[in-house]
Amino acid sequence: MAPPPEEIRSESVPAPAPAVVVTVDVLTVSELKQQPQEDEKQVWKYLDVRTEEEMAKGHLHNSHNVPYMFITPQGTREKNPLFVEQVASLFTTDQHILVGCQSGKRSELACVDLLAAGFMNVKNVGGGYIAWVQNGLPTVVPVHTPAPTTAPPSPTPAEFAT
């Protein structure tokens, strides 16, 4: 009797596990932003993924803004389809990036997308801009000046004499 045919085994290679998002608190972020580094790629940069409208109300000094979501005319949120491409135009995949939003939720989703796209050094800012402000850390808040009004011309001295 002939031996049974050998079974052909196909060992499947497991898919790589999705990268784990590292979240850091705002006090750690403040320290990381201040650390001097000889190599520019080692300097932690801040990426604010809030909408332009949110960013205009206040933001961290020297932050870059690439919205992760847009608000549609209907008032719903829609993911920015060019998010990763826009971030790639500002940063290389080996730069150190701190990703923040208003509360830490959108920035966590943004970190997942960036890690999946090959960005190696991204950290989520836990608590986001709200926690940053609550901890009394410095922000840039634009000063809104009122629109100039057209006042009537001042009377001339001759008009006072009449």
C-alpha cells in the first residue's frame, strides 16, 4: 500500500496588528514641545486637527492645522478625504508629531490613519485643546477688532462759530 499523499500546508501569515495609538497628557505635551533637539526631525511638532473655525478661536503657538473633519453645509461632520496627503505635505513620516483636537477623540482617529500611512512617531494629545486651556498652558487667541464704522465728519471750527 502506498503512503498517503503529503498534505500541502499553506501557512497563512497573520495580518499585522493595527498600530497602537499612544496618548499623552497635555503637561507631557508641553514638556515635549519645549525640549531642544539637535536634529530638527526629533523636535515635537503640534498638528491641530480641529476645523478652521475651531482653530480661529484659539490654538497652540506654532501649531499646524490640517482638519480631520469638515462641517458640511447640512451641519454634519465629514472626514477630510485628503487628510493624510495634506499632513504628508507638512511632515515626513519620521518626524515627531503631537496630534491634538478639541477633546482628544478626532486626534486619536487621525493618529490611527497616520500610523496606517507609515508615520512612525505620532502621539495623541489626551484631552485636547480643552485640557490644554484648563491646565493654564499658553495659547494664541486672535484679537478680534471691531469693523470700522463710518462716523460723521467732525465739525470744523467755523461750524462751531455759527
